[in-house]
Amino acid sequence: MKATGIIRRIDELGRIVIPKEIRKQLKINEGQSLEIYMNDRQEIILKKYSEFSQLEKYCYAIMDTLSASYGINVMLANLEKIVYVTSSAKKAYEGKELAPTMVDYIGRRKLLRGNHFEIIPLVRESQETCILPLNDHGELLGALFFMSDQRELDTVNEEILTYSGELLLKALQ
């Protein structure tokens, strides 16, 4: 663990204020959920909560099936980074932060198609790409990316892509 030298008191309601510098560095936003853990040494650990982490195996199985069935690459991202990739591009994408322009695209909450999107910083994708924002009752959770360089995604029915996103969202509820 990295020592910060910052000490905070617990108030009468049991709350602790996380300093602004730490929230900014870790990209913790107001209203964002945190998971609380306790390790064997009686230390409290805070971790950003991810809806996706609760159903990883289920979500990944759906994505792997889509990828194998349609011959496309499928990626799942939260609003900060890519959390899962079904293809050989795993090393190139998984765990990488999303480009700010991509976060803006996702924020539009509409299905987008095209190529030359900057998904991760400084890398322009030449593959045909479809971006499906994952929106749960008004709360934007992230996006599914469908990518192919061997076939146009127009041949993959838009309803199937939308249904896949809805299926993942239902699993998260």
C-alpha cells in the first residue's frame, strides 16, 4: 500500500471524507459506489464498485458466444476502461483506459456504427465498429463494442446486438 500521510477523523455518523486529491487521482466521482473489504490484518480496503464484476462469468459467456457465433470481436467497458475482450486483441485492449472522445460517444446513449473510432488513447481503430451504450434505468454503466475487419457489421442484425446488451443489463439487475 502507498502511504499518503493523510489522517481523517470519523464523524458522529461514522463517515470518513476521502480527500479530493485522492478522489481525483483514482477517478472516484460523487455518487459513485465503493465496496468495503477487511483483510486478515484488520485493515479496511475501499474498492470502486463495478456492476460488471458481480456477473463476470455470465457476461463473459454471453460475449464469447456472440464472438464465436458471428465471427466478431466483442469488448465490454465501464465508463473508464475496457474490462473484457473476447479476441486475440486482449493484450492490446483489456485494462486500457477509454479515450475521452469514446467516453463522450458512450454518453450520447445511442447505438453508433462506423470505423476510425479512437477507443483507447492515440489508437484509431480501422475495423468496422458498433458501440452499444449500456443504460440501466437512466444510469449509464458502460458499453459493448462489436468489431470486425472481415465482415461489415450491418450484416449482423442490429436487434441481436441490442438484445445482447439488454440481456447483460437484465443480468446486472
